Amino acid sequence: MTTKKKLEVFFDTEKENLKLIEKYEENIIFFNDLLKKHKEDIEFVIPIKIHKYAESLISEGYYTKAFTILEEVERDLQKIRGQSKWYKMYLELTIFLQGVCLGRLKKYRESNKYFKQLIKQISINDKPTNDRYIAWYKSNKKDQIDGIFNLIVYISLSIGLIGFILNIAKIPNFRVPVIIVVSVWTTVLFAFIAPYVWKKNIDKQKINIEG
């Protein structure tokens, strides 16, 4: 028979991520029933659901599934809002992990909405900003830049390759204009240099979240 004590013993000992995921899912009905009960039961489930289940899913690369679980945690936490001393800590961790999941899924703009929320909230409360939130926020910005300029490079190189093929094909009365060739390689060069300079500037920026 499943009991809180047995589950506590299992999850308190070091286990592989896949074992933790499997154990949680085997007992998901039991956990969900506890989440409908008293504050103490919810406080028992929340850390297991975050640290042992969601974080294990993230470690194994199941980012979409982990994000869905963290959305559930966010709703679970509302049941103990204003009642539990752990509420703010677990909510902050949940928001952070949601941002991590979206960042891993390359949804950088959406991910940064979560890190903005954390940075802003900490600023309002006059607490020292957690460096990892800023690091993730800046990393997402830099990855966005890479995505944009990588696309420019691919398009430019494709145009250049087409032009090269047309030139060596020796089509009568046809030659790719020099201005196009120069423009393509100038764009490629710019697309390599600009991101480097832009990302260096991001590293130096002081993050100021408003509104």
C-alpha cells in the first residue's frame, strides 16, 4: 500500500532521474489526491513534484512535459497562498524552471517573460537579484540574435552558391553582376561580425526591467 512515509523515504534517497520520473508517475493518482487535501499534504507533494519530477524531466530533455507539470504546480501553489511560508520560494523556483524549459525549447522571447518577472519582482522587494536569472535573460537575448543572423548567413550563402553555379554553367550572355557578388559577401561578413559586437554589448548591459 502506498503511504506518504514510503514515498518520502524513496524520494529522500538518491535515485536516477528516470527512476524518479517513473515512481512519481506510478503514484500520480495518490499525489493528486493529496493535492486536494490539507495544507500539510500539499506542502508534502510540491517539493517532490518540483525537485524530483519536474527537474528530472528537464534533466532528461522532456522540456514540454516539464513545462506542463510546472503549470500544474503554479495552480497547486495557489491553494496555499497566504498560508505557507514556502509559497514564495516554490513559486519563484517554478517560474525559473518554466523559463528554463522555454529557453531549452528555443522559445527565447517567451522564456524571457519569466525571467523578466523574476528580476522585476526581486527589484520591487529590494532583494539582491539572483545572478542566474540575469544570466539566463542575457543568454536568451544572445541566442535570439544568433538565430536572426544565422538565417541571414544561410540566405546570403545560398544566393552566393546559386550565383557561383550559374557562372560556372557558362550560360550564354549571362553573368552574375559583380555588385550582387560583393553585396552577398559583404552581408555574410556583417552577419558574422555584428552578432559578436551586439552580444558583447549585452554582456555589459545593466538589466533594468520596467513595467
